[in-house]
Amino acid sequence: MEDVSDDSHTGLFNVAEIEKVLTLVGPKKFTAVVSDAESAMQMARRLISEKYPYILSIRCMAHHVNLITSDIIKLDFAKNIIKKCQTIISFFKTSYRAGVRLQEDSLTEGGGLKTSVKTRWSTAWDCCNSIIRLENSLKNVKLILCI
């Protein structure tokens, strides 16, 4: 595999790189070329499909979902939810007694609390989901710490 990160990824460049892989593996072993909606990739998909008509050209919906969810987590209500989740997580990460108690709780099987990273929407999901998944464990720790 060669590093092409410094190359300009034009449509023709992308076609040449895709054809290298097709030639190496064998074009008959491919059924589709999947990419995002970026114009150079659209051109590459179209040119590959013209040269190899049996290879489908497919736009990846995951890219669109990523863009939409990235926009959603920038909204105020989503920022507030993530901020509240991060506050809970920070408490358990910085409080030794509470953190140890949470780890000891048998309901923490399947993973502990997850931190969110601003640049990755999926970590926002993981963060909120970990709070929901561990809701009973968090309540148990709260009760024990208050006693």
C-alpha cells in the first residue's frame, strides 16, 4: 500500500487508484464501487462503471448519516445533553470512591462510562448511551455514597 495523502485526489487520480486495485485483485471479483458524494469520487465511480459495466456505482449513505448527525449534535439541546452526560462522567472519573464503587457494581458489565469527543458524533452516542445503560448502577452508587 502506498501513501497517497500528499497527492491531489482528482477524479482521474481516484480512477487510476481504483483501477490499480481492480487489476491487482481482478475486476470480475468486484460488484460495486462505493464512495461518498464528493465530486471527484462521483466522477471516479461513473468512469469505473463505464469501463466495467458490471460494477455498480453506489453512493454511501453512511457519509450522509454522518453529516446529518454531526449537524444535530451542534444544536443547543444536544450540546446541553452531552454536557450533562460529561459532567456525570467527569465526576466518576475524578472521584476515586465513586469510580471504584461503579466499577464494582455488577451491572457495569458490558463497559463503563464513555467520554464524548467533539469531532466524532458516534462518541456522543456512546457517551449518552453509557449513562442510560448504567442508570441503575449510577443510582446505586449515589445511594451508597449518601449513606
